[in-house]
Amino acid sequence: MEVRRPDLSRFPGRYVALDLVSDEVLADGATMIEIIEIVRTRKLRASIVRAPREDEPVLVGLG
């Protein structure tokens, strides 16, 4: 299985809606509430993730 790594570098610190198949960014918003409203209004079939800022550490595990 290939690891999916969408390019989110254009959206640092923002919430993005990703197409479930292609990982294409369909929409972005400043807050989780904003992106949920966009996804619902447009009836997008998407997953929502937060794009990390460059200065944020990457969380890899819990231990």
C-alpha cells in the first residue's frame, strides 16, 4: 500500500478538504467550522485535515 502525501504547502495552518480518491484540495478554510460548512454546502465527498505550518513539529506517535 502506498502512503498518500498530498502537497499542502500552499495552505499552512489552514484546514483543507481533500478529494477522497485523488487527494486534490477541493476547498480550504481558516477554522474547522468554516471548512465543515463549505463541505456541507457544496456537498463534497472529502476528508478534512489541517495543513501544518513550516515551524510546527510533526507528530509521529504517542510515546
